[in-house]
Amino acid sequence: MQVDIKSLSIKPLRNTFDQVVRFTGSDKSASRYLEATIGVQPEVNFHYKPLWSKNRDLYDKENTLIVMSDWYRLLDPRQYYYGAWTIARSKQQDAAERNFSFVEKRNMLEAIPADLRDKIITTFLPLRHMEYAANLNNTYMSAYGYGVSITQAASMCAMDRLGIAQYITRIGLMLDGNSGDTLKTAKAAWQNSPAWQPMRELTENMLTTEDWFELFVAQNIVLDGLVYPLMYQSFGDLTSASGQTSFAMMTEFMSEWFDEHVRWTDNIIKVAAAESDSNKAQLGKWIQQWQPQILQALQPVAQQALGSAAQAGLDAAVAHLSARLNKVGIN
Amino acid sequence: MSDKMVFLALQDNEDARPIREAIEADNPLAVISQYPGVYKIDAPGRLVVNRESVEERLGRAWNPQDIHLLLVSLSGNIDETEDYFALERT
């Protein structure tokens, strides 16, 4: 007897979800990212008005001055949905763990001279408090924002900030042999040192900013856009130049993360600015409003971190931010 | 003509989707046919997978050598660099 094995090909009637077809305009098989993002935003059947405002819905497009015809278009070029994001972060964490254990095994931190050690404690470790504020700010954006494309990314960003705060904390614990003394000194510097007070005040003002898109611009574009080049690039270079490469190794995650953060945030303002002239003007106004304040608050911190190279460090950070803003068509 | 064809067969899954889309965009002569679990991509003479095009669709860095994780079968002479993976037959 002869048996014929025939392969049978079943052609699927539809390649993706209807809401994705409506968004992309074609029934091509779509990425997991789009399938996990488009159509997820709750839009109707809000039975109760929120307690915090009787004029708003639970999820309301009017929580910001920015207007979009389709909020899903604020997509994340990294294509992070929960799965892709956790996998990417776990890989980065493996690399970071290896760096930390390398530094620990070789006792590299003991070789750091006392003045640089003090500088790391009073100028770098307080950033953990700023990262916590960044966590709260991004959580606010994901709570009051609209359109899952941006709120899911803001929510992941918020968790990233906690991770960064934890890495900064670990650097402190490695410096003081797990006693936590450095963290207490750093907190005291954050609360009392004159160099940090303008920054602390600014951070607290940001926590009370109501427009979530304004907060996005202030925190994720301007503040991060200036602080990261200053602290992780210029200050990192300073430590490396004095022969202490351990600092750069332990902050590698943050530099890598910032490059990625830039890709996400640049795309958001690029799409929002391209939507309409009024959006573009509003974004420009917010940047003009926040950038001088942030720069001024950073001045004493940069002075403490970089000494005579402070102005050069700040100029480099501003140039980096301006280049980004020019590229996305704001300015 | 038929003796100068090259082909690439890729698994039909989420990891291979950006590669398939990059091939579609970069090789106008490529013909893609779907089989259960597999995409077979035929092209006359040359078929190229560019790192940049895949990265654009994937949203992160991609090494052309990673294509081997998804490759079911191929035919043609391989030309492989850091920037592309190509099959040729002249």
C-alpha cells in the first residue's frame, strides 16, 4: 500500500487585528509591538468622572495642550512592549553585573584618590534622588497621558529610572563597604549643600507640573538631555582621564540607556511637532521656558563636578541638546 | 534564467518578520511564497539582506550573522560582511 503524505497550506483570512489594519492601512502581518499597542487605550464607557476633576474623563486627551488626531502615532522606535523591554533590560543587566563584579574583584575602587571619591559621593550619588523624581514624573505621564504608545513607554521609562537609581546606590555601597555612610552623606548634600538646592527646588517644581506633555519635555528632553551628557559623559571622562576607569564601567548601563532614551524621546517630539504648527510652537515654548531654569540649576553642580571645565561641560551638553532639537525640527 | 536563481527560506515567526520586510523592500525582484511555517524567497541573480534595513524595522542593533538562527535553507554563493548578507549566482 502506498501512503501519500500531502502538505496542506492553509492561508489565513486575516494577517493581523482589525485595529492594526485600520492604523497601518494594510492587512500585512504586523509586528508584535504594533499588535500589543494599537487599540489598547480605553476610550469609551467611562461610568464615573474622576474625583480629581469633574470636567475630565478618566482618560482624557485634554490633559495636555498638545493636540494629536491619532495619539497612537507617538510610537516608540525601540518597539518596546513589555516582553521586548524586559528581554533587552535583562541582557543589559547581565553585562552590568559582570562590570560590577569585575570592579569588586579587582578592588578597583580602593585605588580612587580621596578627592575624587568625595566628588563622587557629593556630586554623583545625589543623582539617585533626581532619578526617583524622574520615576515619579514618568509615572505621572503614564497615568494622565493618552494613547498607549506613549503611556506604556513612559511606564517602562519610570521603571528604568528606579533601576538607574539602584545602580547609583550600589556604587555608593561599594565605595563604603555596604555601610550606607556614603548614601547618608549624599542625601545630606542633596538636602543641605548649597550646590544642590537650586536643582532640588527645580525637581520639586517639576513634580507639581500639571500638563503631562510639558513634564515629558521638561524631564525627558531637557533635564535628561543636559544632565546625562554632563554627568555620564563629561564627568565620566574626567574620572577616566585620572586613570579611574571603574566609574565608566559602573555607569555603562546609564550611558547606553541614555542613547536609547534619546531615540525614543526624539521621535515623540518629532511626530508631535510635525502634526501641527501649534504643537510645534507649544513644544518650543516649553523648551524655552525650562531650558534656562534647568541650566541655571545645573551650574553649581557642574562647578562642583568639573571645576574649571564646568563651562565647557555645560556648553557641550547644550550643544548636544540643540543638535537633537534641530534635527527633529524644533528651534 | 532558472539556473541563475537564488533562494532563501526563513522561518515564519516574529523574529524573522523584520528580515522578510527588509528583503521585500531592498529586492524588488524577489518573489516571496508562503509555506506552512516557512517563507521561501526566490530572486534572480542576487538577494541581499542589509543590516541597516533590518535594524530600522527591528528597532535595535542587528548582526547579519543572526540570520542563521532563522534560516531554514538557501541556495547560492554566500557573500557576507558586517553590513549585509547576500546570496549570488552569476
